[in-house]
Amino acid sequence: MDLSVRLGEVALPNPVMTASGTAGYGTELARYLDLGRLGALVVKSLAVEAREGNPAPRIVPTEAGMLNSVGLQGPGVAAWMERQLPALVASGARVVASIWGRTVEEYAEAARLLAEAPPQVVAVEVNVSCPNVAAGRRPFGQCPSATAEVLEATGACRRPRWAKLAPDVADICELAAAALAGGAAALTLVNTLPALAIDVEARRPALGAGPGGLSGPGLRPVAVKAVFDCRAAFPQVPIVGVGGVATGRDALEMVMAGADAVQVGTASFADPRAPAKVAAQLERWCRRHGVARLAELRGAAHG
């Protein structure tokens, strides 16, 4: 059974990765699974400087997933490379570094710093779509020209760039086209959906920062449609599907919609072994159905 996938220049032994923001910055999941056996580990988004993030509470469960408003807390790119990355490299993991910035210049500087990372950092995911910054506004991820500008500015990382896009846009294919024009080598679809929960006893928003991002099963049909639409629009572009993937069947749905690979996020909060379980379930399904190579299923739902 061949689960290997290729995302442009990046070859992975299987299509299952962690999702940014759900697996920390280093080897936090190593006690639960072999990081070297994942397709890749995508770290939490990093900025040029350290950031404290949003006030607590930062996570609230919902009937169909989870709301979060962590606010992109992080140590900064340079500190991460010095303190956490060496242990990740030693674990055998393939690493995807996620970056963000408040300005185009901050994105560019974060990318420049990553140019000195070891080759185990196989790609850079450019997060232009987090809903937990600037009171929920997405100035880069909502505007095609701004999306293209950010992707162009991050070329100094000297690695393939994956554009992580927002689901709450009028036309995600328009944003994807802009990201590709800016130099993106792949699309990561999608980030969380802006949402709000109210604590009725306290009569105020349940999250400390107010609004947050919805992830988990409630997001999956939105993500599947984004993957399906972008695969139809860009037949040859590598796509990573993310949003509510908790089982091998969920991963198959993404693949059949057109994803080359998937990321597992919210499911890891309930079970940190979830990424490994998704990969194992995916392999078992393929064996039962006589599928020799996962690539045979990519985009199967398009007919």
C-alpha cells in the first residue's frame, strides 16, 4: 500500500500532517506518536517577535467542534529555531514552519529568518487567514492583491510556500489564484471560520477576546467544498485539506474532493494520537478496497 504523496517539490511518506496551532512548536506530541512517521509536523504560526496572545479563556467547546482564540502566541522565529527546532529535527520529523505577520514587512522578515533553517524544514505555510488578530479582521486573507503581495514577500525563505486561506470569502478560488500568482507552491484549505459563543450566565462572550475561530466537524463540509472548488479550478496545484479531519474516512473525503494531503487538528485535543490513527485507518480502507496507491483516489469525486 503506497500512501506516499508529493506536494510539488515536497515528498512525504504519507498524507497526514498536524494542523498549525494544534501541535505546539516542537516535540509536544512525541510521547504519543512517532513524529518521524507523520507526513509532516506543522508547527504553530510564528511571527518575527515573541507574542503573548489573547486573554483567557482561549478555548470553548461547541456541539460541532471547538472555538479558539489563542491569538497566535509564540516565541518568535529566531527563538523557535534555537530552542525547539533542534529537538524536532532529532525526532526525525519533516517540519512545515507556519508564519504570520501584521505587515508585509513582518512576513518578509519571518521568511528571511527561516532561510537559515535546516533542510528538515521542508516548506513554509504562510498564514494569511487567522481570525484571531486585529479584532477578527483578515486584511491579507480577504484581499486578493494583499494575498499576492504577502506571498511575493516571503520568497526569501528559500522553500516552497503553502498559502493557508480563509473559508469566509466570496470566492476562495480568486484568493487561491492570487496566492499562486504571488509564488505559492501549494494551497492549504482552510483555516478556522470566524464565530462567537456567549456565556449566558456571565452575559458576555465565552472567549476572553470575544470572537474566535470554529474548527472541528462543523467546519469539515466547508473545507471539503473549498478543496473541491479549488481542485476544479487548479487541476495541477498541490492542495492540503484541513478542517474537521478526525478519521480515515474524513481524510478520504478530502482526498476524493481533490486534496493531495490532509492535516489533523482539533481531533488531537481529544486524542493526541489522532494523526497516527487517521493514517492507519486510511491505509486499512485502501487495503480493503484494493487501492494500491492513494494517488488513485485524488479528485475521484469529480468524476
